[in-house]
Amino acid sequence: MRKIVLIVLLGWFGMLGIKAQVDTSVRLTIREGVDGPAKTAIERSLSDLLTEINQAYLEKRALNLVSLNMTDAARDGLAAMWENVRFYCDDAEVVQNCLLKGLNGYQIRQIPLMMKPTDGSTSQDDEFQEGVANFSASGQITRFNVSLATTSYLSVVSRGTDVTDVRRREEILSYVEHFRTAYEEKDLAFMNQIFSDDALIITGTVIKSKKTDGKSITLDHDVVFHSKTKQEYLASLKQSFASNSYIRVKFDEIKVVKHPTLTDFYGVTVHQLYSNSSGYSDDGYVFMLWDFRDKDNVMIHVRAWTPKYYDKAKTQEVPVEKIPSIGDFKLDL
Amino acid sequence: MKKLLYYLFLSCFSLSLFAQADRAEIKKQINKIKKSQAYISAEATMPTEAEAMDVANQLLVMEINNWIQSKRHSDEVQQVVLQDINSCKEMLDMKRGTQVRAFVYVKKKDIVLIKGEGQIVLNENEQGADLRPLAEISEPLNPAESQVESVPSTAQPSDGKGALERIADTATMADMKGVFADLKTQGIITYGEYKVGMDVPGAYLLFYDRQGNIRAVVKKEGDVLTHVKTQQRMTLNDFDGCAAYWFTLK
């Protein structure tokens, strides 16, 4: 009898221990940045979403987002993310400032998430990540995704020269975040929209050559670039999305450079780590030329990928001067 | 033996629950500070404690700057001083998975805004405050870039003998604030924050420590520092860990 009681107690404490890690109800409290009905709506929308995420995580099921205050695009994006990785909010109450996003939207950053990939792969470094949620003026969730690392965010925003420049940098980062997660969510529609029709897609590949002076042979490396049209790129992307159950993209070392002469044009360079379920992975730099002239129709005119290393052993880095930058492209507007 | 194992398992799970309770309590404490209008705070989660503190500090600087910009006459602020920096930035640290979470915060009433050259403005509640050195901030907060240019090329503190004695007899920065304010009102003194390497011909230097105690008032002539009271020759090494103001007297 004593043994049975002890086993029951053991099991009960064990269940409590596991359940205590994930809160079944999550509340968002906005510290400052928005007031009135919008504040109430944002708090309710995100509280409901984070609560559903935690409950779906505990119950090991798909997300039920139908009744939540979200756009269809936000629902699709989140559902696609849930296919690749399950996660939960690490706090029962999230207290954050509300930031302005664009002219009439809002954003909540630094939502603490604990990630568990569905393929069983574990990465200690990736377990904790921060989420970011975007909202319309009425408080409806328009986007929820994993954000760029805070260090990357800081390195870009802290270089803002004035309030306007800081706001523009925040906006750029928001688009870069969306661009990154579009690969993971296999969002072909976003890719079609974000690239201009005459966008230039450039991929660098390493070529090796042997040189000899008659006495010895030396190996020489270089990067050659091949270009594709937008349609060619989207076609190969579509194929990649279809043949891989998941795609993982990580951005860091983000640099934002304003075009020297053209207002609203920015060059963004990121260090990208890419991997997919087929086992392919690469490590390189992506340069993007962003056009912010039309706030409702932001687009990329150039996307150039350069490998980070000449060799697979990652002993020889490609020199910085080989990485395309904003000065390498002449815009014909 | 089996009983011992059972009790051992039970105690492990109980400890786990206690650890969970501690963690929940810290989270509540953090959220309480975050929701309070009396504080400015920031947090970061990084692989190591040092990285988490560094990023949290940078975010705190951003938040303080944003707060200052929201205030009236913010464009006049030349310097921001955080009083009692050690207790200002307390860190509550806890883990998120394998990463470390750092949370730093400062009381708004402990932030002193200095507008213009040598004009010390108390915080909005006009509470008396000791002026203490700015330290350990990852980025300068509105550094007074033109201080070198503002130093007069020839400064002869001949008429300020009484003022010099008054300054030399003051023991704390709390009292010094009143002395400087009084002398400035009379048009006798010009002063600013001193940085090593600044060219301040004919000026005096006032050194003070983190606790706000005046260490010495010296006359600077080239690289030579002379204590105004004892006439003892001193060097900058004697004031390691101190901050300083320069001043000239009419």
C-alpha cells in the first residue's frame, strides 16, 4: 500500500513538474506606445494567440487559429512555421512596449519563445528565440514570426542618425525579417510580390584554377557570378519548396547602407545560413537592394548571393571586396 | 534501499517545483518593474551572462535616450548622469533554456539631465541629488562634443581667489553643485566635464570619486598638477577611478 501511495505521489509531482514549465494561459500587457481601443485590441489579440500556441504545444496538436483576430496571411504563415517547428511562450505574462510600424501599424517585439524542431533535431543555441508580432491599426495580427537576433537589430537601429532614420531602419529590419521567414514558410506569393519584375538575381560560385611557374603549382580561387531573371529564380524556388519538408534560414551580421544619391534606396547585406531537409546547406552573404519609394509596394531590385568561404573546410574566407555592394549597381529609373 | 530511492525521486521533483516557484517569482518581479512608470528597463537573452549584460545595457541606453527625447527641451540636454550607478543598474538574471536572461533597470528619479554647459538641472521632482560620475554605459549619452572648443584660450583666475577657496573647501559634489550654481549666477565661473587629453590652459581641475567625495582641486599647468591647498605636485595617476570637471574663474 505504501509503495502504491509513493508511486502515485511520484507521478503527480512529476506531472506538475512538466506542466509547470509551459503556462496554459498567456497575457500580453503593453507598457507604453499605444492607448485606447487599439491597445486593448492588441493585448487581447496577442494574448489569445499566445495562449492557443501554448495549449497546442502541450496537447501536441495543430494550431486552431480560425477564431483568432488575425489576417489570413498571418494564419497561413504561422501554420507553415508550426509544420517545421513547435514552440511555446516562456512567460505567463509578457510585458513589452508597443512600437509604431509604418504609418498606421504596430509591433510588439521580444516575445520569449522556446523552439522545438519537429524533425527531432536539436540545437542548443536555437532553443530560445524571440518572436515579433505586427498589427494593423485596429489591433488585428497581420504577421507573427521569429525575429532577427537582438544584437543584429541593435547594430542596425543604433546607427540611426535621427528619429526618422531610426524609424526607417526599423522598417527595413521588419521587411528583412519577413523576407527571411518567407523562405521557411515557403511563401512564394510574398517572394513574387517583393521582387520587382526586372529584379536581378545573382549567385556566386567558387572556381578554382591551378597556376604554375614551372617550379611549383599554386591553387587560385575566385568567385564568378551568374544571373537569373525573377521568373527563373521563382521557378527554382518553387521546386525547392516542393521537394523539401522544411527550409531553415538564419540571418545575422546585418548591415544597412543608404544609397549615396537616391533617396529611399538601401543596400542590405546579411550573413545567411541556409539548410533544408534534403541535407543541403550553405553559408554565404546575401546583398539586397531595397526600394522604399512606395510604402505600400516595397520591393527588391537586386539579390546577390556570395559564398562566405572558398572551401568546404571553411579555412579560406572570400574577401569582403568580392561581396556585391550598393555601389556595384547602376539603377536606371 | 528501494524506499530510499523513492524518497530521493520525490525530493528531486519537489526541488524542481521549488525551482519553478523561484523562477516564477523572479518573472513576477521583473514584470512588476517593467509595468512601473518609475523605472526604465531593458532585457536581453544571450548565450553568456557577459553578452546578455552587454546587449541589455545597450538597449537600456536606447530606452533612456527615447525617454529623454520625449521630454520638453530635450534638445538642450548635453549630458545624462545616472546617480549611484551600482545600485541603479541591478541585474536580475535567470535562464531561458541554456541561455542567460539579463534584466537591467534604472529609476527615472535617479537620472540627472545636464543642459548646456555647466548647468545642472535636477530631475523633474527637484529632489536633491549627489552628482556622481557616468560610468559603464556602453555608448556615450549625448556627449558634449564641443567642450574642447568652449575652453577659453587664456584664462586668468585672478579675481576669483575667494571663489577658489570656497571651491577648495567644499567636501562633496552635493555641496559643490550649489557652489558652482552660485558662482555661475555671479558670472565668475566657467566649467565643463574634463576628459584626459583636453587642452585646458589656465584651468583648475576638480576630481571626485564615485561616492561623490571631492578628492582634490588642482591647478593644471601643462602636465603639472598642483594641489591648490597643499601645493603638492600630483599626477593623473593619483586620481585613478575618479572623474573630473575643469573650471576657470574670473
